[in-house]
Amino acid sequence: MEGNMTKIIVLSIYLIGMIYVGFIYYRRTSDFSDYVLGGRKLGSWTAALSAQASDMSGWLLIGLPGAAYLAGLEAAWIAIGLGIGTYINWKVVARRLRSYTEIAGDALTLSDYFENRFRDHTHILRLVSSLVIIVFFAVYTSAQFSAGAKLFETLMGIDYTVALILGSLVIIAYTFLGGFMAVSFTDFIQGMLMFFALIVVPFVILGELGGWTSAMTALDGVAPNYMNLIRATEGGGVLPVIAIVSNLAWGLGYFGQPHILARFMAVKRTEDIKKARWIAMVWVSVTLAAAVVIGILGRVYLPGIPDPEKIFMLSVDVLFVPVIAGVLLAAILAASMSTADSQLLVTASSISEDIYKKYINKDATDQEMIKVGRLAVVGIALVAMGIALDPDSSVFSLVSYAWAGLGASFGPVILASLFWRRTNKWGAIAGMITGAVGVVGWTRLAGISDAAIFGLYEIVPAFLLSGLAIYAVSLLTEAPEAEILAEYDRMAG
């Protein structure tokens, strides 16, 4: 009991610190641009770590180790796909998006960028993109709330619902107060904490198991092919192509994640992006590999646990003295909070900028917009909490669905807008709707059909169909105006 109290005190200090950051930036927020994009002032380190911390979420310390605990080395395909996707996103998308969002009317949100880029005076593109963000981010944020609740439930022995409310309130507080810079700065701190925790835990578990050789010997007895990258843990056959493609396809999602793309838009200078890319790649490579190793080693260190998604927190609880355990367990909160705060902010920005100002009050002042944004943070958080109320909800499954929805809806449109000058607003609208409907439809079909093809991760068919819709509809409708083409050439040049 005394040990748990020490951990709770450490976590409380951490949480109070995050709220204090929110108060600091509350005093520094002077206009709506500051609140939603930080005035485009992010440096390389902050941009890189805040992007990756907000990207990986509680999924990195809960969902991925849990998947590796069950499937073994097969789960590494997900990490490989995410690593490739991260690199391509920073290498191919970041610089162009940073430049284009400034050229295209100094866009503050993704919806703003789409409307300005394609000169969509009908506002359909803005409305559709806003709705996609609201729907899928509500699911995504619920996964982060669920991750935090599982931590508090395990550590404090309190009811899941009470734990859910407790963790959610802290995230709401500093996002409500500080906006983008509070979120980015806390994400930087949380990214460092996650990195430290994921490096330390595998080495300590390995030591407890008697070293690498002893651990590998123990793992041989877990399940056939548990440590085989190309053979299925269950059944023993060669891992189906569908399974490999599905895991690698997580990398496709990067091109359409608004909370990650917002970091690209907020970088101070395009010259800072190269340095940020390498910082991000080191962080991602190390943390993804460590998360998989924790799950695999955990299978022999703590066999037979009822909820595999708790392997990281249970390992920390057993391995470390209370003070250190409290610090390491704070990494779970850091992972969940760094994503939830970013998603809440992007959703709130979309509601205030893309719906309230465009459809309700076109003359809204900056202070009024900030107020609406803060109220939106609370509203979306309450919806996310409602989704996360089920204590048996899987963080991995929730993240998987939302990641696919955002990736397939926005990814092809982002790529087309940056690399194909012939793309027009009708193609963009068609692609966005097709991607969203494709994810929802494929998921529904997978739930009622036993056909092997529906084992394919829904982002793959939805992403391809979205790309085809953009291409076909853009060619079948009028070409972009000369002004749009000239602006594109200025960006590309």
C-alpha cells in the first residue's frame, strides 16, 4: 500500500506540472493563430518530439506491447510499417505542406488548407473534412482516455469509470488553457519520458530472465514460431500475405493524421525540417523496437496475464522501487496525454475555425474563437469519454480504426494536393468521402463475412479507392484555374 502511495504521489506531481504548463501558455495566448498553431514557432526538437509523441499515443506502451505479447515477432511488421511511414512523411510531405499552407492563405487548419488550396467557394470540402476529423478523432481520443484509465485502475485499484474521469480531466485542463504551444511543449517533455521508459524496461526484464540466451531459450517454449517473423504463431504456416500487408499498411496512415500534419505546418522554418526528421527517426526506431521487445519478453516474464495490454505497467510495477516505478508509469500517461491533447486541439480548431466561423458567426473575433475552441475541447472530450466507458475496450482496436479512418480520408488528398497539380476540388471531395466510407464499409463487411480478404486492414482498400476517386473525378471535371496552378508552381519551385 505504501509503495502504491509513492507512485500516486509521483504521478500527481507529474500531472500538476502538466497543468502548470497550461497556465503558463494561457497567459501567452494572444490570438487564435497562437492557440491553434503556435504562431508557426516550433523548432526542430520540439516539432520532432511533439509530432512523434502525439503520433504514438498510449498505443505505444499498451497496444503494441500487448500485440507482441500475443503474436510474438509477427507484431514487428507493424513497427516496420510505422517506421517507413514516419520517414516518408517527414521526407516527402513535411516541407511541401509547411510551405503550401503558408502560401495558400496562411491556413491554420487542415480544412482551411484544403479550401484555400482548391479555391472551394462552396465550402463542401471544409465541411466534409471537419466532420471526418470530429468523428474519427472522437474514437481516437477515447483510446487515449482508456489507456490512462487502465493505468489508474491497475495502480490505485479504483473503479475504471472513476479512473477514466480522473485522467481525462487533467488532459482537458491543460489543452483547454494553453492551446497549441502548451500541447507541443508538454508533448516534448512526454516524448523524452516515453523514450527513457522504453529503453530502460526491456534491459531490466532481460536481466531478470538471466540474459539474452536464457530469454531466447524460454521463448522457444512459448508457442511454435513465436520468434519467427514470417511464420504465423498460430497454425505454424507461412504468415499470409494479407497479414504482412495489413501490418505494414499502418505506415499509410501517416499521410492523413491531422495532429501530426499540424506539427509540419507549425515548424518555424522549412530549413528546420531536415534536422527534425532525423530526430524523429531515431526516436521512432528505438521506441517501436523497444515496445515490441517488452511484449515478447513479457510473455515469459509474466505469463498468462488476463489483459496483455497491461504488460508494460505490470512489469514496471514488479521490477522497480516505487519512486522509479512512478516515473516510468508516468510514461503511459505521457503517451496517452500527448496524443489526446493534440487530437482535442485539432478537433476544437476545426469546430471553431471551420464550422463556427464559416457557418455561424463569420465576424467572430479572435477572443471569441479561442472561447469556442476551448468549449469544443470540453465537448469532444465528453464524447470520447462516453466511447471509452467500456472497461473491456481495446486500445489497439480503437486506435487501429481511427488511424485507418483519418489515413484513408485525408492521406490520398494530401498527397494529391502536394504532388499532382491537376487535382481539383471535386476530386478532393470525392476522395475524402470515399476514404471515410471505405473504412466504415470494409469494417462492417469484415464483421459479417468469413472471407479471407476481409482480414486485410481496412486502410488498404479505402486508401486505394480514395486515390482512384481523386484521379478519376479530377480528370472528369474542369481543370484547376490558372491562379491555382500558378500557386502550385510557386510552392513546387
